[in-house]
Amino acid sequence: MLELDKQCFCGDRKRLLELIILDEKNQCYFSKSNGKTTGYVATKEHGGLTEIGPLVCRRGSSSVPKTLLEGVLGTPDREVFACLPTENKVLAKVLIESGLQESFRLTRMFLGPAVAENCTYVAESLERG
């Protein structure tokens, strides 16, 4: 998982990911193929509210993010939210079909080249990306 994340974001986010994954209230799901991690998603629980993210997988594997999202959403019986890039129509469709709706849009700004161009992702949070 860490290697896939490092390849997508061109950096080591181990400390951030450990904070999420090691919290027993949170959930994390992985997708593997041929012994390699092809994607992962984590959800963070905040008093009845579920935040989806991060979600990371290689671009072009549309079934992986769909399967990961379906796994964490199941039957939403709680308030759920996620931050995803506008151009990611596949993830947006899965979320809408699961009963979520868009509430607002934000503009993300980058200093230098944008990262994760070869990956599909949902941001970890509004504040930390």
C-alpha cells in the first residue's frame, strides 16, 4: 500500500497513513492482483460521520475504485462525505448511485506540477489532501 501511494504521490506519506490506518475506529480496504496492491481506501469515523479518503489506485482500472467504494459504502446508514477531483466521473457516479449527492465544490491549488496524474484518488481530507 505504501509503495503504491509513494508512486502516485511522489513522496512518502507513511506517517499520515499510519495515523489513519492504526486508529481502530477507522476502516481500510485493499485490492490486490498478482500479489501487488492495486488500490486501497480508508474511511475515518467522526462521531456518526464517515469520511472516505484516502482512496488511491492506478488510473485506468475503473473496476478497482468502484469495488473499493462499494466495499466501504455498503448501505450508507450514516452521513458520509468524500473529496474527489471533479474530472473523476467514475467515482462521482459510484457515489451518486450509492445515495450521496454533491454539496459543494472547491478549487485545489498546487505549487509545482500536480501530483497523482497517473492515479485515481480521493483526497485524504479537505485540509491535508
